[in-house]
Amino acid sequence: MASDVRERLRAAIREANENNLATRRASREVTAEAERAFRPVRKAAEEVRDELQSTPGIKFTINPESVRVSLVDRELWCSYDAEQQRFVGEESAHSW
């Protein structure tokens, strides 16, 4: 019974974290400047993805202006904020 509650709590926390990140990312406006500035990072991420494609547990989501890498219990995200003219990123962990 306790493990069932723990599993439901873990799932709820994971879902809340993912929804928060997705909402924040979706609200960002993608501009040609952001895509242009982020191009070298995107290309590097594609190379890393190709190198690690046979490694289980690593998932890459590569967009023109952002990259997300999902590991077993961690997610890394980076992008370019054209308004502030700087690269931004965040790391989230699902620590149980």
C-alpha cells in the first residue's frame, strides 16, 4: 500500500514538473534571430545525439531554437532568448 502511494506521488510530481516546464517553454516566442543564434548549439546536439543513439535511457528533443535531453532521472534544456540576447537553460531532476 505504501509503495502504491509513493508511486502515485512520484507520478504526480513528475507530471507537475513536466507541465510547468512545457508551459514555460511554449510561452517563449521563436524568432529567426533565436534560430540563427542557436544553430551551432543545435548542430552540436545533433552530433552528440548521433554518437549516443545506441545508449539506452537518453532521449534528445531537438528543435530549431532549443534542445532537451532527457536522462533517466534528469532533464536538461537549453535555448536562446532573443529578447535578452543570451543563452538560457535549466536542469530538472526527479529525485525520489
